[in-house]
Amino acid sequence: MRHLQKLHEQYRDKGLVILGFNCSDDKKIALEFFNENSATFPTILDSSEAAIQVGFQGYKMCGVPLNYIIDREGKVIDTWYGYEEGHARARAALKQAGLEIQE
């Protein structure tokens, strides 16, 4: 969570958008988690049947966190589960999408 917040703070003015989508947790629990981790990037919190269907069927989720890199035209560049130390895969996808992240 903190690595996403850091990327949000460093690169939001350069075109990077971090957007969370949580369709599986209770809203109160999710908000407490965000507050405890000082997360300020936008996040969709919706555990309705429609949101669950979109997440698990439309976006092929089967666990969390599921990460997407989407370019400015809305094309998904890469997607993967979990956190990777050093963000090598994320950095490569961001570069492909036109945004270079500094070490």
C-alpha cells in the first residue's frame, strides 16, 4: 500500500493515476486500513453484487491486490497480482505507457 501511495505522491503531476478498486472488503474495514496507512490515492469501495461481478468476471480478478498499468488511451499494458520488490515489472510497463519512473 505504501509503495502505491509513494508513486501517487511522486508522479501524479506527471500523468500517473493510481486508482484502487476494492469489491471484496467491508467499507468500514477498508477505510480504516486506508486511514492507518495514510493512503490518499482515489479508491473505489463497492462490495455490491454488480461491483463483484465487474471485478471477478469483467476484470478477471481472483485475488488481491491485482495491479493494472493502463496507458493514456485506456489500453491495459500489463496486469499482475501482488507486490514486487523494486517494481521492475511496473517500471517496465510504465515506461511502455510513456511514463518513466526514477529509482
